[in-house]
Amino acid sequence: MLDFFLKVILPVLMIGIVTVAAHRWGPAVGGVLGAVPSKGGPILIFLALEQSPAFAATAAVTALGGAAGCGAFCLVYARVCHRTTWPTAGLIAYGAFLLVWAAMIPLEQWGLLPAFVAAVVILIASRRLLPVAPPTPRHEMTRSDLPVRMAAGAAMVVFVTTAGPYFGATISGMLTTIPTISAVMAIFTHAQEGPDRTVGVMRGMTHGLLGFAAFLAVIAATLEPIGIAGSFALALGVVVVVQAIELRSALRGHSSADRAPELVLEIAE
């Protein structure tokens, strides 16, 4: 039961939380929350328990390439969503993810530090290259919107968590970071709210992905020396700090392109 909760229910609940947050407080908040390691974290825990801490640490280093690939996914989706439909944009963005992940593999063979530095550089570059979207009105969710998004996310998460253990640490690391929550958010926002709103969500995601990269780096560096419990506790603490900083930065960046002033008023209430 715990296995099912961590591998499937927790990520799906996160999709629901992110959807509601993006609807109420804007795409900057939704994007940052969407990059919280609610899928990658549980997968790495089970790899450490079922395989070994060394296996999971290797997967975490490899996952840094996937984190960088997620930045490319967000950038490419935001760049093409104004010119094409969501199925085509999704396929192109997934192609960008795979290309960046594959390009990162040689760096990962050199060790944690080169992989982490490269991932951070790619994520920052992805953010800077994102287009700026004009302000967009809030979209009213239908009754079926949230359940459909969560069901789509569940299908993707089940595939990733089921397939991962059958491959080695390299593929497991990639599957840990393959875009699921970000893909659900991008595709549904694009289809229902338009490309401008989608760009805002993708921009928020690129802010949140820096916290995810930091999480992976801490796991890779500390899992064997201090054990599973200590490593994940430290990594979660780092995520909280980095995401708080990134959320503030994201809201500042969206103040002219989204509804940050409205957000401040809503939080104050």
C-alpha cells in the first residue's frame, strides 16, 4: 500500500495541487510547485531500497541529465505552442528532452560535479530563452478538468514507475525525470487556456527545476555516506530553501506578464 501511495497516488495528488494552485495564484506558482520531486523522490527511494544506495546514487547523477532535459522540454514547448497544436508541441518538446538527456550522458560519466554544473547552466539558459507571455485572464475550470488531468498523470506515472526497475541505473535515472507533471500541465493548459498561459506555466517550471537539480545532487552526494533517511531528509530541506527562493524570483519575473499583484492581494486576504 505504501509502495502504491508513493509511486502513484502522491504524484497524482501533486498534479491536482499544482492545477488548483496555477488556477488560483497564477502559472508562476503552479510551475514552481510542479517541479517539486513528488515523482522522482519516491522512485529514488524505492531504487535505494530494492536495488542499493549505490544504484540509486548513480541513478540520481543520471537524473541530472533528465532535469536539464526537462528545462529543454519547457523551453521548446513554450517556443512552439503558439505555432502548432498540443500533440505536435508535446512530441517536439519530448524530442528536445531526449536530445539533451542523451547529450548529458558523457558528462555524467565524469562525475556528479560536471553533471550538476551542466544541468544548472542548461536550466538557467532555458529560462532566459523563454518568451514572455502577455497577461491572460483566469480560465474557469470545468468539473471534469481536474479529474481528467489527474487520470492522465496517473497513466504516465504508472508507466514510468513500472518500467524503471527493469532497466539499469542510467535508464532508471532518465525515467525518474521524464516529464510527466510538466507535460500534463503544458498540454492541458495549451488545450484549454491557450499558448500565452502555457508559456507562463513553463516559465514557472524552469524556476522550480533548479530545486529539483539540487535535490538530485544532494541525493547523489550523500546517499551512501549518511544513509537513505538522512540523505532524503537533507535533500528535502535543500528543496524547500531553493524553491522558496525560486518562487520569489518567479513571481518577480511574472509581475509584468502575469497576475502577481493579484496574487499578493489574494494571499494577504
